[in-house]
Amino acid sequence: MRLQLLRFGIEVEFTSERVQTIEILDRTLFARVVASLLSEEGENAVEAYELWSDAGKRLTPKKRLLVLNDLPRIPYDNKTLLGKLYTVIASGLEVEGELEKLDSTGRELLLSVADSTNSLWGRYDFGIDWNAATLLKAFSFAPDCSSANSLLENCIAFFGFCIDIKLEMPLVLVNAKSFFAPEELDALIEQAVFYGVKVMLLESWHDSISHLNEEKTILDQQFIQV
């Protein structure tokens, strides 16, 4: 997939072999670009952009990029992404012959709880049917990304999550470099390439350090690409 910022002729290719970085040194323009990617409005956004497939087909911008604009928070609790995870796990249980056993155990548990209400005056029942996804959701099954971990650890865990659910959307990390020491940034880029996750770093300042497996595009304060 390729991203084009139409007003400046900037073109960036998302690839699993390297991390792309766009440095936009004008803060007003940076804010416009971030707002545009979040809006998913493409050429109708305040800063027009287009997305193209590897085959050269223009793509609709809806749900094509996962923009992480709230670091150090990682969206591991995103309901859509977790739904994909639950489907993957349920499919694995079915293949391994464990799904029927899990369903049976779960239904016995629900029946035991329901039986405990027999002495009550009211009538009670569960509002949803039992299945593996119900169990995973009920116990908040999610990637191991907690405040006890470092941001680097959480990002790496999230990369694995993206691979497990076969997420096709490239990740856009906004001002991520502000949160990492140089050696941590090296590790972040290394792990993104290792996992095969397509990542772009969108930055509002210039990093003079050259990181392995990073390809950098700079738009200076005069809107000149260097």
C-alpha cells in the first residue's frame, strides 16, 4: 500500500521490510495531516491524501490505516480487533477438538448459577448464549499490554496481536519517537520488521539519528521535501 500527500507530492510505501518515517516540521501542517488521517476522508480531508494498493488501484480510505494518536496508550482493547482475536482462538479450539469440551463446561457453569436462583421469588436467566467468545469477553481476554510493562514491551505485544488476527491495516504511530530512547527506537523498528508489521512513524520534529531499517521523508518548514 502507498500513501500520497497530494499537495506536496509526497509518496510513502508501507512495507513489512522497513519502517517509514515522515517528519513534518511545520506544526500547523502536522496537525492537519494527523486530523486528515484520523478523518478517513482521503482526498476530501483538510489535507488531501490518497491510498493505493500494491497493484496500483486507488483504495477507499475507510478502515485502511490504524492511527495510534494516543500514545503511550495502545488500543489493545479495541472491540473490533478483539472480536477478530476471539474468532481466531475459537477456530483454533475447534480444530484441536477443545471447543465442544469448553462449551459443555461453560453451559454446566451457567446452569449451576441459574439453579442457585430457585429459592428466589423472581425469575432470572442469562441474557446471552454461551460460547467461547462469551468466555473470552467476560474475562477481558486481551493482549498482555499493561501499565506494568514498558511502552516498548506493549508495542511489541501489540505487533504480535496484529499478526495473530491477520490485520491488514498498516499502523501509523503519531509522535512515537517522543516516548523512546534511541536504543528503544532501534528495538521498536527491529521488532516491527521481525513481526512483519507495516508501520509508519508520523513525527513533528527532526531526528538526526539514522536507524536501521528506517526510511525517512522530511517536509521542512517551507513545505519542501528533503
